[in-house]
Amino acid sequence: MKKLNISIVIPTRNRYQKLIKTINYLSKNSFFFREIIIVDSSDKKKGDIKKLINKFKNLKIRIFFSKPSISLQRNIGLNKVKKNSNYIMFLDDDVQFEKKSFKIMRDYLHINKKYSGIGFNLIIKDINQIFEKFKKNKLFKLLGVYDYSEGKVTVSGWHTKAINLKKDTLVEWLPTQAVIYKYNIIRKKRFNLDYGVYSYLEDLDFSYSIKKNLVIHSKAKYSSNNIVKRNKFKFGEKEIINRFIFVKKFRLNNVKFGIGTILLIFRNFFVILFDINNILRVLGNMRGILKLLIKNY
């Protein structure tokens, strides 16, 4: 079967060993794509990342350098994509695919031309059932701040996960951990730099601007062992501000956003019982609210 004309864009920062594992998987599945574009914002010397070109000579790898920012790095990657590419794949540097995931996705792409974006299926084994039940409370759905549906964006600006799927699922947003877009759909789109260096919610913003014809293929699976701790003060602040930026951009419901924010802070207070450090996140939430009250975002 003919090789797909896919350009893979990988932002990375200070995770050389994780990146090598990801590139090693790509090397064993080179039938799937034509080039890899790495955009590095590491503190280390540039020579370290350039070693990948010699280490994986069977791959076409192009490397560029950037200031730290996931959104900026993905935008740089988009700017460097060849104009004749049919698809763009965004990929994190720590993703672990199941053995046949690329073959499964290749076959899916060949017979499903209608989709603008197709996500791989994230498999998470350990899910906190207490918080999942909390979020899926019927009252929250009634208030419009959350939803039972997978991959849904509510009028409050909060979005639902789409993980561990048993069947192909149409969604309203796609995470950028492992996702493929038609190049002609996104060639003029760019990730929103207003979300800051950490770029929290940048993938929600990017994919929701497309919204239609987005799907996750359940049989093409991946996982990630990179557990991001979100008990920091700065994250708590951006958790509020970035959500409001999203709500404002897409003209969603400010009142519902306010209700959702109150419920979020209540949840984060509850987490302190399990992780005392989460108090920093709550304090960050408070500062985020204060900034929204005194500054016009």
C-alpha cells in the first residue's frame, strides 16, 4: 500500500530520552509518514537533539529551535510543513503506541476521507472513579457545566474526555497528543499564543475552531506514562484564565462559566485531602479569578 503523505510535528523540551523512544517507534513504522519535524525548546545544547538525524538515518527528520511554548512550537512546525503534504500529525514526545496502531490508522485513513481530524484512542487504566462520578453528576448536566457525552464542549467552556473508547466516536474537540488533520483544513490555522508557555487548553481551542467531522478511531490505541502534576500555583491561575479566554473567544456562556469555576474550586479543595500541595492550585485559582475581575481579557 502506498505510503501516506503525512508530516509529523513533535514539540519537545528537556526530554531527550523520551523523544528517542518515540522516534524509535516511528522508525519501525516509516511506511506511515514522509517526514518528522521536531521543534525543540530544551535548555541543553542543540547538538544533543541533532544527533537524532544520524541515529535514525532511515527517516527524514528536520529540526528547528524555539522559545518554550507548546503553541509556538506547534506553529513553527506548521510553518515548516511542505505545501504538498496531505496530512499533518501532531504528536507528543512521550506517547507509546500499541504495536499495530499505525497500520490500523493507515487503513482507516484510506477508507475514511470525510473527516477533518482523526484522533488515536488514549487508553488510561487508572482512573479516579470518585472524580469521574463527581463530574458526571446529573445536576452539572442540567446546569450546563458538564456533560455525559465523550469529547463534548459545554456552553460553560468545560470539555469532557474521550478515552478508553470501545467504538469510533464523533467528538467536538481533539487532544494533540496523537492526532491527524487534513492539511488543507488547517493550513491557515495556528495555535493560540494567548494561552501562555504551558499552553493549557491550546488543543481544545485549535480543534474546537474546526469542530465538524472530528472523530477518534477506537482501534488505533496509545498511552502515555507522563503524569503531569497540576497542584502548582501557576497552573491554578492559568486553569481559570485560559478557560475564560476560551469562553470569550467562542462566545460561550459567562454565567455557566462562573458556575463551573465555583464547582472546579470546590473540587480542588476536596483534592487537598489527598494532596496537601493542591492548596497551591486553589490559591492559584483565586488569583486567576482576581485577575479576571480587575483585568479585561
